[in-house]
Amino acid sequence: MVQDMEQNPMYKAFEQDTPSRHLSVVFNLFVFMQVFNMICSRKINDEFNIFKGILGNPSFCVVWVVIAFVQVLVT
């Protein structure tokens, strides 16, 4: 059991779950933040509409869907 400096158990909010489940949620959140960052990073020069022309690049769409699907499948 993971404890803090005063020997109190950590992960009290996830008491019914294991710490590894908490860490897999954090990792899953990190991956999906990166997946959505892929969309946001398509536009540069302060362009407002990040979805403009998103279907114009089929390889981007395939890679984005595959990464999201595999992440859901893994977790």
C-alpha cells in the first residue's frame, strides 16, 4: 500500500480500487489528451476553425481513428 510522509494511505478516493487502476486512468487520460491535441495542432498561425479541412487528409483521419480505437481496446 502506498503511503504518504505521515504513513497515511494514499489513493483514498480509489480505496475500493487498486493503485494500478488509478494509474491506468491517468495514462488513458494522457493518451486522449494527446489524441485531441493532434486535431488542435493541425492549424498554425492562429487559425480559428481547427476542424476546417479535417476530412481532406484521409491518412490523418485513419491514424486518428486507429489510435483512439486501440486505446479504447487496450483499456
